[in-house]
Amino acid sequence: MHSIGELARASGLTVSALRFYDSAGVLVPARVDPVTGYRWYTDDQVRPARLVAGLRRVGMPVPEIAAAVRSGPAAAHRLLDTHLRRLEDGLADARRELSRIRTLIDPEEQPMTTHLTLSRTDLAAAVDAVRFAVATGPDLPELTGVLFDVDAGGVQLVATDRYRMALARIGADVDGPAVRALVPAGFVDETRTLLDTAGEVRLAVGDGTVAVTVAGRTLDAGTLPYDFPDHRRLLRAAPGGPAHRATVDVAALRAALTSPDAPVVHREHGGAALPVSVLGPDGRGGVRLYGEDELTGDAPRIGVNAGYLLQALDAGGRGQLVLELDGPIAPLAVRRPDDTDAFSILMPIRL
């Protein structure tokens, strides 16, 4: 048996950290002296303690550390991959913010306009993938445009109306600092009409302005003066991945959703009965619609607005798409099987 001090020296954890992980149920001593309360650990607990110490050093949240200690190798590796993506996203966010701050510190030394050269067809596909999710009402003006989030490798387009969110990323030749611009929906629509012509696209994003040139024709506009919400928070995957991932035939799912006989449940919202389409596993690796009498049990199910889902299927632009379900309170993800950078998520309706 090892005393708590011996395990601390062997693992790299402090004594106070071992006490904390005991209280959190992550690393419980093999024996606790009933009189002194002193903790004792076995040889088999040295390796898990070292694992905890390493995960603690890289900032993994305690619930995920606990899951990694209890899991087999495959599940533990998935947890590591998820946390690594989280760290990489955080570093990318920090780089973008520091680049923006540099322009505020010394605007004369930093170029204030970022120029991009990109594929016309790629930009058209990206606009088509996200445009449906732009908000239309006046109550949330910060959502009435498309976010152009530019970094050294390209640009990500993001749109949301709070009930769904769509994203698409395309590569580009970029000259200038990272920049974020909230582009008015009307300007995005005008730009889309130009993208059916020939030629490459030149995009310029400056301090409060955006301009696009296609085939010798230039459009320009002011960007929206609002802060777009932190969309990356929703994109950080839960540990272990979705509970159910299914490749679906878009035409078949569309037919099922629009059929007069489609199962629908009703939930009250704003004093009215709201029709809800409930998706869940079909037992054959796909998904199907569930009725009111099928909402018990452990299978992952999610309620969504059928109209929103139909729009997401259309924006997917493929005959087959991948749906990811992770239970009744997690968003539904709609992905292209051949393009991980273009997808949408739908907020669930409480069942």
C-alpha cells in the first residue's frame, strides 16, 4: 500500500490534489483509516494517478478526467481527441483576437484591409449552405447578416437565427490580418448573383467595409456594427461523440417529413400547440420519425421544427447527408459526408 504522500511523489499530483480527486470520485483511495482518516492506495492506482496528473496539466475538465480514468483505451483516446480540438480552437480564437488587438494598438503599422482571392464556385456553395439560417426580424439585428470570419487559411461563413446555425469554410489566398466582419444579408444576396458568372473572386474586408469583385464588377457595403454571438461554444463536441450518427437519403427523409401521415407530436409554446417532428434511430442504422406513444425508453430522440429541417436538408446540397443525434437537449447536426467544413445544427424542441 502507498500512503497519500508516496502516491503524490509517484504521480506528480500534490497531496491536496489527491484529496480533491477523492472527493470528486475520480481517484478514490483503496482504504481510509477509520480513526485517522489517512488515505492509502494500491500499486494499481499509480498509473491512473499519473494519468490524472497529465490530464490536469493540459486543462481537461474534471468530469472528462473521471471518464478517461474509467474508460477503455478507445473511449479514452476519443476524450483526448475532443480535448485537443478544444485546445486548438481556443488557440485559434486567441490568435484572431490578438491580431485584432494589434491593429488597435498600432493601426498605422498594421494593414487595416484584408484581401482574399477565392474560388467563385466555392464561395457560391458556402453562401448557399448558410443563407437560410440568417435571422429576418428587427429584434436581433446582430443576427441579420452572415459572419465572415477570416484567418490565414481562408474564411468561414456563419449564420444563425438562434433556432438553427449554419457554417461553411472555404480556403483562400489571404493578404492581411485575421478579421471578422458581419456582412448584411442583402449584400450577400447581391454577391450571390455575381457568382454565376465566370472568373475568380476578390474580397476585401476593411474597417467597417466589405467589397467583392467578380468578372470586373465590384459591389461594396458597410458591415453591420454589431457583435456576432460566440458560435464556437456550440460547436465543441461532447465527450465521446454523438449517441447516434446516421447517413440518410435526403429525398426519402423529405418525403417522410412532408407526408400527410407523418407522425407529429404537439408541445405548447407561447400559448399555442406547436407541431414537432421527432427523430430517432430506426434500428437499422438510420433514422425515422417517432409518434407521441414512442417517446419512452433510452433511444436518443430529438424534437425539431420540420420546416427548419427541410431547409437544412436543401442547403446541404447532397443526395445523402449525415444526421447526428445526441439526445433531447443537444442540437441536431446535419452534415455533408464529403465536406466536414459545411454543416448546420438545429436547436431541439423540448419533448
